[in-house]
Amino acid sequence: MPRFIVVVLDGFGVGEMPDVPVVRPQDIGANTASKLINYFPNDSLPTLESLGLVNITETKVPSMEVNKLANVGKMMLAHEGGDTFMGHQEIMGTKPKSPLIKPFKESIDLIEHALLTSGLSVERIHKNELELLVVNKCVTVGDNLEADLGQVYNITGNLNEITFESLLDIGKIVRSNNCVARNIVFGGNLSSSSQLLDAIETKGSTYIGVSAPKSGVYDHGFQVMHLGYGVDTSKQVPAQLHQVGVKTTLIGKVADIVGNESGTNYMQMVDTTKIMDKAAAEIKENSDGFFCINIQETDLSGHQEDPQRYWKTLKKADRGLNMLTSLLDVKDTLVVIADHGNDPFIGHSRHTREFVPLMVYKPQLTNVNLGIRNTLSDVGATVCEFFGAKQPENGHSFLHLIL
């Protein structure tokens, strides 16, 4: 059986989406890839060039050219905004739903009732006339204060007092009783659960939660799982492949945010070179299976509005891609995409809503126009058809174009 590899260059968009002037006017003019190439006109990304990056960006610089043999297209985002978590769920075949923006104070009654009904100990903690929940004296439930306010709830635990599996069970109860975009279940080994309470903060008169950095949960034994609104992992690529005996290997941030209970997950990896080395080792060791690899440092560079770091990361990723292509045989397929944009020149430090590149490498496959795809889920649909698995919830396969 062959191998299918997807590399996600996180935040590497190729131009603003058509709806940007209406839904995200702050992203007007965004074009992460094109601006970076033009900012470094005398430097090159030889592997991405050979995969057809310039074909997509239509940039004209001395150091990089169009490759007439490349197999390229572009993909639209079906999810709202431009989100790493939902982008990856979409890639894996989820049909994005519209989440609510709702402060925790408007969900606390329903969530508290569900937790109590499940037999858990629950108490309310008050601060500045707001309330959050403490479950079994070692878990807090409240607003995420680091993300866009009102879009994320945190379920934060002391893993010296509760197992991560039990913490996740609490998180699933919370998740099933609210409609905001994401619930994040995470924790670390704390010397005392009072560290969670000491890190409670409020923002304005509306939001209350635990400051994760101040709580110390990141310092020792950190574990995390992201639970998205409307995400049914049983209909996603890893679950569908498992049903036909195909193994899924996730490397980098994708392993932190995509459900893959029956596969192999290399979580909490950030360093680009280490991620690519791990990917190469896994591909060498396995003659078949699905591999998805996330390069996160591109996205981090965009958040920092740092084109120098972004370009250095792209060069590392480019060398890694060259290594991966050298390992493939005629039956294997490599797809390079992104999940949204993160233009370091746009004037703000958030994701940008952009088309993403679609570049396909398959030995002996040349000059295929993959067009403009309506959703990132087309990748997941293609993976499932490639392995003869049931189709995911969303997407249309382009396998017939690359056979």
C-alpha cells in the first residue's frame, strides 16, 4: 500500500479571500506568500519553487521562476475567519458550522447543571461580580483570556490531582453544553490546585478565567486537547482510514488539535527541523499510511510580524520538503497546503483570511491544473478515496486529477 503525505505550512496564505472586504476588512491586501517572496527577491525556496509556488503567487523575482511541470491550484476556506484549529478540522473532512460568540457568564448555568447531573462536585468562585466553576476542587472552567474573547472556554486542571483522561471527560461534558468555537482541555502538574485559583483574572465586566501562563500549567507535564464546535471525529479522515486498516501519523501542532486515537501522534513539537526530521524517519520506517505534518513556526512568525523569521522558517521547511520528496516512490503522493494566512506585513498580529496554496508532488505526474477548490476538506476527501475508505463529512476528492 502507498503513502499519502500532507504538509501544512501554517499561516502561509496566497491572497485575500473574496469575502474579506465584508467579513474581515482588516485583512484587505493580505498575501502572505507573495509579499514574502517580493521582500526577499534575491533568495529562493528551491523545493517550493519546483512544486509550483511561483505559479500560484505569480510573483516576478530574479531568484524564483514558474515551473511549467508543477501540479498546482488554490483552496478556499469554508470555515469562518482564519483559524488553525478549524482549518485542520476542515482539512480532515469536517464541514464547518457557524459558532457563537458568547462569554462564559452566559453559559455557566447550563454547564454547571450538566456537570452536577454527571455526579461531579461543582462550586462557583466569584471575582469582580463574575463567576467561574471549580470542579472536584482541581479543575476550573471559564473564559479563555488569551484568545479572542467570547470564542473559547478553558477547562484547566491540576494533573497531580486528576488524570488527563478524567479531565478530558469533564471537558466533553462542557463541550456538549455550549456553542462557542472551541473548548480547550489542558493541565499540568501543579504543586497545589490553589495555583489555578490564584491565577483567576477578569477582563472588563464580562470575562473571567484563569491566566494559563500565570497558573503554571505549562511548566511541568503539560497536556492539551482542543474540542471544536460541530466536530465529529468519527467522520474525519483518521477514523475513516482506521476502518480500512490504514494508519494515520500526525506530527507537530496537527497532533495537538486533531483526534487520532488509533494512530501515532507526535505532539507539542514546534521546531521546524525536528519536525521534518521526524517526518522523514516515519516515512522511511513505514511503506504505507497517511502522514500529516504541521509547520507551526511560519504561523508564529506571522504573529510576531517578523518576515525575517518567517523566511528562515520557510527555508528550513523547504529543505525538509526536499528530503521528503526524495523518499517517495511512484505510488506515493505529497500535498503541500496551508490552513489560512498570517501576513507579517498587514499591520496586525492575527491570522489573515486568505486562499491557501495547493501543490501536489507525485513522481511522474506533471502539469496538472487543480483549479480553485471550495474547501480545505477536498484534501481529506482525496486522502480517503486514495486509500479506498469511506468519504469524510465534507469535501470533493480530486484524486481523478492526480492518478
